[in-house]
Amino acid sequence: MVRSAGAELGGKAPVVVFADADIARAVEGISVAGFFNAGQDCTAATRVLVQSRSTTSS
């Protein structure tokens, strides 16, 4: 028998933002996600990892 389950894993929710991302949309999405589920679940980002954009051309 297979049962569904939810696990609380400590609330260390990193967000990765890649160099080609729309920064304004990423900021808004991360901000809104912080209030998702009224804080009853550990979905708020505690770390934001942003990939830097290269300023040199190949």
C-alpha cells in the first residue's frame, strides 16, 4: 500500500535564481512566497542564491 505523506524538513528553503532570469519577477515571486500558507509551512525562502551574469563576451 502506498500512502502520501508530508515531511517537515526544517524550513531551510533555498531559492536559486539563474543569470538569465527576469530579476523583477524573481523578486516578486520570492516576496509573495514568503507569505504563502500564512507561515504555517516552511516554504519561505531563507537563502537566495543568485548566479552572476558575465560581463565579458566570448
